Amino acid sequence: MNEDFELFTPRRIVEELDRHIVGQLKAKRAVAIALRNRLRRKLLPEAQREEIAPKNILMIGPTGVGKTEIARRLARLCGAPFIKVEATKYTEVGYVGRDVESMIRALMAAGDRMVMEELAQAVKDDAERRVEDRLLDLLLPGINPPAAPEGAAAAGLVVPPPMPGAAAETRERFRAMLREGKLEEREVEVQVNAQAGPAIEIFAGQQMEELENAFSGLAGLFGGKKKKRLAKIKDARRILLEEESERLVDKDKAMALARERVEQSGIVFIDEIDKIATREGKGGGVDVSREGVQRDILPIVEGSKVSTKYGVVDTTHVLFIAAGAFNVSKPTDLIPELQGRFPIRVELEALSAADFRRILTEPENALVKQYVQLLGTEGVELAFDDEAVGRLASIAEKANARTENIGARRLHTVMERLLEELSFDAPERRGDAVRVTADFVEGRFKGVFESEDLAKFIL
């Protein structure tokens, strides 16, 4: 905990976010302070700690400017359970649709997966040893080591003698070949869980989810349905490793750790919250249901106990980050009680040509770098001039201004349009070096903006 406190200073958090997201300093500072306050809270005595609730954040800005990515990168940075949900998929209690508590059940499932992966990593060496022995049993069914009956030693029964020398030698020879990777393509017969057929969802809501959990619990109680299948050693190793890791991990410990992590560090990102805001001066019809969803979300954000198949989860200290474009409605159109539960409001700026230029080149996963690597797999050496990158940024800005403003997502459309022919011909152009210049860009986008309708369909 003290290591995290020293490591995750607000300035360091913003610097880390800068590696992946261009601009939006206000939003980055807000989430950095929220994370820092969580760490500060954990250092307080328990009595004071319970009194301090997280300061939830409302992000306001057009689509494609980095709202979701900031929240996702923050969760990944601090190793917190994270779930992104769309506010529009929830309906008021009593209507057909998902109830708002399902977001906490999804968050708890994400937390459980995270903890199970960590605990599985801790027992990986032991699990790999067991898998190796099981693979040898499958490869050499006639000379498996004799197994003592369960509880034989404790009952004082005679333990079977060790394997004969020749059999043991053969087994060790196969073990060496297995470790050297010489048997990866050999097929063995393994038992796997039978996949259930596709389920048809007729009803939704809390009752159906609880019923599903109950049936899955019953299936686990009776061991589930197994079937045999042929698999190559490399695939069988993965199947058996998952099985052995699951056996070695303490499920109760994992569940308790996951629940604690979700309650103390969980992050829920509620997108499209502006779509459930009731517009000023309007009422009735669909707005009634929108307001109902807001009232259902309110107790979850305030702090309530939600029943999940992993146990009861308290949402008091879960951090909620809501986001919306608010093109039609305003943040003040949300019910006052919900507004009060999102005290930190951050406005994200629309992206300019300068921002687009940085997005194309600066981040670790920049689009230009991605396309260079993709075409590099075909043996095509791709390079971009600075002037060409600037021209692409200007085209993206102009397209957003002339049609719909979809933020940085416009760059994907622009880049695909730019490299469409080259991507198609790449297998026949192995060994070529292609340089993207400003003239190349102009040629690919010539005439696109002469007609507004054409620009809408192409970009």
C-alpha cells in the first residue's frame, strides 16, 4: 500500500495517461485526484475511512474525445476492477429490460476474473508440474505410474511398488521430449466441459439472473457435463492448465479478495448518461421511464448492498464515472439527487487539427505506427512525411466540422480511405517502399469535400 502511495502521485498518473491519450488535461487531473484520494483514504484509521465516500465524476464532451479511454486506462493503471455500461440499456423496475443492479453484478464478475487470474499465476509452477504428469499419462497410457488408493497411507495399506526401471526410463525420455517441444503436434484424448447450446433470452431482469445463477450452481454441484475430444499437446496443455489452476486456487479466498477489491477499488463507467436525462419542459411518455432509470441508479451510486452470486457487495466506496455528450439535454436535466452524487464535472474539449496530428504520431499505439506495422507483415515498408500527417489531421477536422463530429474515431475512416488500395495490393507489392506524401494524400481525397453528401458517405 505504501509503495502504491509513493508511486501513484497525481502528476505521475497524468504522465502515464499522457502516454496513451492526447490532451484533455482537465479530465486527466480530475481522475488522478480521485485515484489519489482513494489511496489517501486507505491510510486513515478505519473509523475515519468509512466516513469518506469517493467523489464521483461527470465527464461532458462529444464522442471520440477520450472519455472512455481515460477511465479504462486509469483502472488498468491501478489494477482496479472496471466495467463500462451504457445507461440506455437499463429500464425502470417493472419494465422489460436489465435492472441497474446488473452493473454491480458485472463489476463483481470482472473482479472475480481478475483475482482468479492473479491467484492462478501464483500456483502456475505447481499446476504446470501436474499438467506435465497428466500429459505423460495420456501419452503413455500403458505405463502410467501405479496410483495408491485414496487414503491408503493413512489407513496403513500396502503402497504399490515403484515403476519398473524400463517404464520409468521411457517416461523420463518422453518428459524430456515434452519439455523440448518435440511432441507439440502429437494428439491426445482429453476430457473437456461440454458446451451448452445457445440460450434464448425470453425474459430479463434480476429474477432471471438469479435463476441463471441458481442453475449454474446446480450444474457445478453435479460436476457438469464432460465429453472427450482429440487435441494436440499444445492445446491439451492449455486445457489441463486451466483445470489444474482452478483446482489449486482456493475459491473462497478468491471470492473474498474479489469482493473486497470491488468494494474498495471498483470503477463503474456509465456512458450515454445524457440519453436518460429528461429534457427541460418535457414530460410523460419515454421521459417517465428515463427518470425512473435515474431514480434506480441513484441508490447504487449513493451506496447500497447488491446481492450477487459471489455474495453481497456494498457499493458505498465504488467510484462512478458518468459521461455524455449532452448535445440535446443538459447536465441540469438530470434529477437533482443524481446531480448531487456527481460533484466533479469536467468538460472535455472537441479535438482540433493539432490534436489529430498528435494522435496520429505520439501515443504508444498511434495509428500511423499501427499501419506501418500491419503493412510490414506483408513486406511493404511504409513511411509518412510530416506534411502528409498534417494534411490528414486537417482532413479529419474538416470532416468532423462538415458532417457529424465523431472525434478521434474519424481518423480510422480517413486512414482506411487513404490506404485502401495499398492494403488491397500489399501481397503483390512485397519488398516495395511506399512513402506517403502530401500529394499522395491530396490524390486520395480529391473531390471528397466538393459535395457535402459525398463527404457524408465516404468519411
